[in-house]
Amino acid sequence: MDWISLILIPAIKSVLLVVVLLTGFAYLSYIERKLVARFQVRYGPNRAGPFGALQPIADALKMVFKEEIIPLHVDRLVYVLAPALTVIPALVIWAVIPVSGGSITIFGQTITPYVADVNVGLLYILAIASLGTYGIVLAGWSSNNKYSLLGGLRTGSQMLSYELPMGIALASVVLIAGSLSLVDIVNAQSVVWFVVLQPIGFIIYFISGLAEAGRSPFDLPETENELVSGFATEYGGIKFALFFMGEYIHMITISALATTFFLGGWYGPFVGQIPILGLAYFLIKVAFVIFLIIWVRASLPRVRYDQLMRFCWKFLLPLSLLNLAVTAVVVLLVG
Amino acid sequence: MLSAVWSGSVETLRAMWITLKHLFRPPVTNQFPSEPVAVYPRFRGRHVLKRYDNGLERCIGCSLCAAACPTDCILVIAGENTEENRRSPGERYAEVYEINLLRCIFCGYCAEACPTEAIVLEHDFALATYDRWDAIITQEELLEPHEPEHIRIRDDRVWVEPRWGHIK
């Protein structure tokens, strides 16, 4: 009966993750609009349902029933494929994130709180995360339009640039944890969270994460005032919604990774006695990081493109290298 | 380099502190159709024709308002008061009184010209209609007291930056 533990349980967990993430995306768009509105002393959406809580459903219905327009000059296959390519990597990363501690045994099957404990989990994450760039670059290319192409190229170089400091910041976490597996990295934080040991690493990761997810103040890919939404210019209806979905799920993923690598994952007080608290702690920490991201969006103006590149290559990358070197020396001396 | 990093971080944190303070303030949005809009007492909105306390119309059909109107949007046709049909205290009354709101610029000259203070500009600003002809308002509409629910009259002090939380 290997197929149960090898195929059935991972499949159920994947479906659960996808459903939770897509619902999370829908409500994240509502929560973000609401929060940004309150930051700007407005109400935000409050017409659909109580407190506007049905707004995501209204938005989804509107997007689904929009007329499907494929411009004549686009490369049809790539054009249709690109939105999916941005969503899938953001979802697939979740396979290795442990959302809770311990494991449950039902009908003799041990169910772990992650889909897979990959021993090169961090490399897997970095590899998959860079795949997300393809969707956007291909969207810009296949749209056959100068704004889209510029937006796509910008996004490509932005994401490639910011992957470096992000990867190096995560490498210093790996040095302390001594493992690439996310489960081991979380377990290494049972006493002290890595945000305490790696404050600079956390800040570098957070800033690069903003740039990776295309969030303000690094939302250069979609600068509506200079590139008419960049790579998304030629997209409408549900295909546009997929880009939107990709961006928001990416944001959730970045927050979950920040939680896993720096904020102690599912660890928290009394988690040893009551295992279900682990999931709650994980969700609370993810929500906190998402709040931080929205807060930054409400506070800071968008940077210029040359500032974006200079900040990455001349400041963030040397700083992360320095951080890595110091961490390596300290780890060698202490442990 | 170091000072740039320091000042950049300080500025970023200051920006975030400001937005965080605003997060806990009540919204200033006026939810217009469900919440009334406050206008000043001297706000010039839709016209109203006034009556005396005994019910007689103040308008005496003198057409001074129409003469004063820079856009020529007022039509007054006067009729003679008789003992059986007395509508205003003077010799004449306005048999027809129409204002074309599409032409009116709400300057208030008609109210200034009026010798009996019969026509005044009151506070209604929601004047949209489905039919262009409905924008011409007649004497019957003008004579009725007109205090729609979507308007509240605020006090006449000069507007100052409201203290947050004390805005209502």
C-alpha cells in the first residue's frame, strides 16, 4: 500500500494547499485594499456584503465574465502560457514549507505538516523562485509591444539581481542551521529565532523579497505611469487576474519563507504541549510579515530604475557578502 | 556612505511611523448617498421661492431676477392679482416662474435683485435628472419647501484643519 503514502496523501495535501492559497490570495487582495485604505484614512471596499467582505467574489466574477481578448499581433501559445507560468512556481514552493510541527497518525499513516522534506529544500526554493521570472519575461516578449517588452526585461533583470542578495542572506542562515532542509532549519530555531542571530540577513532577505515579489517600493515591473502596466499591458480578464494571483501568492510565499528562515517557523510558547498551536503561530507570523509588506507599500514611494539597480549591486550585494563572511567566521569559531 | 545608509533608514522609518499613526485614525471619507454632506449656510445651491407666513407668495412677478440673470435662465410671466384670486400681497404675481438649471450658473444675482426676497439659493446640489426637460424647474417645485435628506448645514466658521477624531 505504498501508493497511499506516496501519491494519495501528497495529492490531498497539495490540493489542500492550493485551495488554501487561492482563497488566501482572494482575501489578501481584499485585506490589502482595506489596509492601504485605512493607511490613507479611507474606508476601502465596503459595498459588497458586510464590510465589503464579498469584494473578492465580486472581483473574481467580474474577471471571469470579461470578454477574452487575444490581440492579433501576439505570439498566441506563449501569450496564453505566460500567466500560468507566473502562478505555478509561487504555488510549488509551498511543497517544502513546514506549516506546523510534529506529525499526525491516521489509519496507520503518518501525516507530516509538509508535502516533502527535500534535503536540498533551499536550493529547490531558489530554483523554483527564479522560474517565476520566465512567466513575466515571456509575457513581455509574447505581447509584441514595446511597453510590455520593456516591462518584461526590467522585471527579468530586477529579479535576477535581487536573487543574489537573497540567496546569500539565506546562505548565512544555512551556515547557522547546518542544513538545507527547511524542516531542519525550523528545528534549529527551537531555542532562538534566526532573526536575532541574523538581523542584517533578515533585512536583506525582506528587501530582496519585496523586489522578488514585485512589491512596492520595487514594483518597477508594472509601473503604470511609465510603462502602462509593463508586461501586463496586453492582458485582460482572467489572464490578467492570473498575473495578479501570481503576484499575491508570491507575496504570501515570501512571507512564509521569511517566517520559516528567520521567525522560527511554527515555534512558539507551549507548542510542545499543544501541537496545533504550531499552525496558529505559523499563520500569525506569516500574517505579520504580510502586514509589514503592505505597510511598506503604504509608506514608501516607488524607486527609480537606476536607483533600484544601484541599491542592489552596490549596497545590498556587498552587505550580504560581508554578512555571510562574518557569519562563517563566527560559526567556525563558536561551533 | 554610512551617513547615507543612516539617513535613508531614518527616513524610511519616519515614513512608516507616519503611516502607522494614520492607520488608527477614523476615515475621513464622506459616504455620500447614505451619509449627508455638510455645506456652509451660505452655500448657493438650487433656488427656492419663499412665501410669507400667512401663505401668500413673496414673488410679485416684477421680473427683476430675470433681468439680473447673466445667463438668462429665468422666465417670469406675471398675472394680475384679483380679490378672488390673491396669490401675493402686491398688484401682480408670477403666473409662470421657470428656471433652466442647465443654464444657471448659481451666481445668486437673482436673489440679490429680488425686492421682496422671494427667490433665494438654498443648499441642494444634487440636481441630476434623467431627462433634459426635467432640468427646467417650475413654480410648483420652487415653491415647495426643499430640504433633501442628503444635505446637512455645517456651522459657518472658517474651515480649519480638523483635529482627528473630532471631525463629526
